[in-house]
Amino acid sequence: MSTLSKKKCTVCEGGVSPLNKSEAERYLSDVPGWTLDQNAKYIERKFVFKGFYATMFLVNAIAYIAQQEGHHPDMAIGYNYCHVKLSTHAINGLSENDFIMAAKINELVAL
């Protein structure tokens, strides 16, 4: 279990620098399954399921957590997949919040 999943996202309205690539890579080691884009602007993970119901269960659980944390991912969904992309839009890059959300999402699929 990641210690990141025990943290709470903090409000980010800009005015701070996004994580650089090496900082993001250090956080990435705490969120297995997630990948960092080449410019270190976002992290992403694709979840694949056996059917629609399991996919929608994850989507709804992510939506609930995102609302609680005040940090909302971009998601693309289909019959048996959910593609999640995390970035802190206010700073046009990554913050610790993105990795906190990734850790919380990882715990959902571990259930």
C-alpha cells in the first residue's frame, strides 16, 4: 500500500511550478502500472475488464474519489476499458496531487 494513498490532495490554483521529469519519475515508482508521458506533463493508465459493469464500477468509484479530493482526471471509457489520464491543469503539468490520485485509484483495482 502506497503512503501516497493516505495523503489528501491540496488545492492548486497555479503559481507553482510543475514537477520536473526526474521528480515525476521518483513519484512514479510509488504508483505501479502508471506511465509518464515523454514531456512529464501527465501520467496515464489503461484498465481493462471483462465487461461493461466492471468498467462502470471503476469509473464511478474514481468519480467519487475525485470529488472528495477535488482533483479530477480525464477519462475515456468503452465497453471493457477505462483510460485514466492525470495532470494538474492549473500548472500545465504534474503535481503531487496527480500521484496521490493514481495511488488511490490503484487501491480501487486491488480490491
